[in-house]
Amino acid sequence: MREMMTKKNIVNAIFIALFLVILFVPSAKAFLMQGLMEIGLFKPKTESITTGTPPADLSGIKFEDKSGKVTDLGSLKGKVIFINFWATWCPPCLAEMPSINKLYEQYKNDKDVVFIMVDADSNLAKAQKYMDDRSYKMPVFVVASNIPEDLFKGSLPTTIVFDKQGRVSYNESGAANYASSKFIEFIEKLKNLKI
């Protein structure tokens, strides 16, 4: 028995236990990813803003909030639209949520920027509870129409940003740090583009 309790075996057992926790506990995996975001990994790719692309017709793409109010993206022309598809069981979604909340807090009173946090499971009660438990004030929605596949292919998390004319300026799957100065600069450029 004493041979099994060597320092090396104990360290290996702790390492394996930590690995299993990270592998099977979504919140642990999200915590690890948040740490990696803080040191600079998972940066959103915002190299260029395409101004020559024709605007998309966003009319008919609808989302419903907890009060039953339906928002049609076509009615938001003239605003920068930040849409995030996420789920409460998705570790990368949970990992990027604090950074999205920071971005939201910065722009929540800006009439030119709209946030739509879309629960991919269409379970508004569960999604809202997640937000409330963490004191996040971001508006939660569910899909209320068909979403074109060229916008959302089903991967979580997916973040899409439309410029004021309705052009897709950013469409990425996977976690990212949206509170980075580079992404905030990107949003500011979109806000300042002339319609």
C-alpha cells in the first residue's frame, strides 16, 4: 500500500482527476476557457469591414423575448446588431458570456447598437435563470422564424454582427473575447460608418 502512495502517484491521480473534471463538467471547462481568453487566446477576427458587399434582406428574421415581443431584424436597419447563438449546456458559450456581458454593459444605453442573445434550446425560462443567476442584464430571445443557413449553421456559440446597412460584418463560430479593445474598436467603426 505504501508503494502506491508515492508522491508521483498522488500527483498523477490529482492530474487525472482535474482532467476528468475539465472533461465532464461544463462549468469547469468554461472556467478554463475564460482564463485562456484573459491571457489573449480566443480573439475575435475583425481584420476588415466590407463596405462593398450588398446589404442582406433581414426582413422576416424574427426573435421573441420573454414578454412575447417579436423583433424583426428588418426593423433594426440603421443599427449595429450583435447576435449570439448560445446554450446553457455549452462550455464555450458559457466561457465567452462574461466578455459579452462587458461589451453589452458598455453599449446598453447606445441607441445605435442592439444585442440579441438567442437561446438555441428555445428554453427562455432556463436561459433567463442563467442570466439572472449571474446578474447579466443581456436580453434573451428565442428564434421565431427561419434563420438562413448562410447566417447560422447550428454551431454553438455563433456570433453575427451586422452593420447599419444590414451587411454581415462578422460571423464566427466558437468562443471569443468580445470585451477586447480590438473588438470594441471594431464596433465603433461599424457605428461610425455612414449609411
